[in-house]
Amino acid sequence: MEQIRVGFAFCGSFCTYDQVMPALERAKARYGDVTPIISEKSAETDSRFGPAHEFIREMERICDRRVIDTIPKAEPVGPKKLLDVLVIAPCTGSTLSRLANGMSDTAVTMAAKAMWRNGRPVVVAVSTNDGLAGSAKNIAALLDKKHVFFVPYRQDDPVGKPTSLVADFTLINDTVDAALQGRQLQPLLLGPRA
């Protein structure tokens, strides 16, 4: 099997990083060639979940390469065709909006635009508190967009946070494999956690 070049992009939703880091490790184990990408805001924001520089250091350790953390560093992804697939995990409501509206004002959205320029897949692992509210229209717009594939997702707390959606990060590799074949992994909408 030829080596697949994966971009793995992190946005905010810092509360999910403890689930996404193992997903990054699984992607590295399966595909070998993984480039970490992080939005500028995420690269500079320390949160109650940890300092930004520690997350970046861990991404670089897992991938054995430096993160792409600026628009100028992300821009060559398109012209040089550096990636075969881009994963955005976690993908926040803000990034969903940018993607749905064609904005490329972060390293992550620039990388996505670069992928679409080349007709290559972007895998979105949503994590947003307003997935069934303000971000619903952006999810719908992206579901209808060519070369966009969603990691299956569910309501993470239907009672406490009824509009919140979170992808099942353990399904990222399966979603990537399906996306590379041009198909959406099913089922897209997952039931409650067992």
C-alpha cells in the first residue's frame, strides 16, 4: 500500500484534546506520514486544559515534525500538493463557519482551501456546543460540499447541552479510509454512548 500523507489539524475545543491526541497517535501508526497543523488561536491560547506549548510539543513528538501554525506555512499545501487528505479534529463551530463560507483566514482553513483546490478530501471531526443551533446551517452546507467527509458524531450530553455535537474521534482513521475512496463513513449520526 502506498503511503498516505495526512494533515492533522487542531482547532479550539481544548476539552477534547485528551481524546484527539490518541487519535493523532493512531493516525501516525496507520499512515506514517502525518503533518500536524494548528490554528493560530489554538497555538497561542493556554486554557484550563493545559498550556498551548505543551500541546504543540506533543503534536510534534507524535508526528516527528514541526507544526504548521501560520497561513504562510499552510499556503504551500496546495501548490506543492503536500497532503493526500486533511483531518480537522477537533473542528469548532468557528472553523465550521469559516469552511462553509469559503474563508481562509487561519492555518487550518488555508490548508482546507488548499486541499479543495486540488480536489482532495477534508475530514471534519466536529466538536461544538451549538451543532444543533447556530452551527447547524454550516454543518448542512458542508455536508453538501464536494470533498468534505464527516467523522460520525453524536450529541455528547443531550440533557445538559442539548445542542452540542462531538465526533467519535476513534473513527477518524476509518473515516479517512472511506474519504480516500470518495465515500462518507456510515452511519453518520451515532446514537447515545453505551
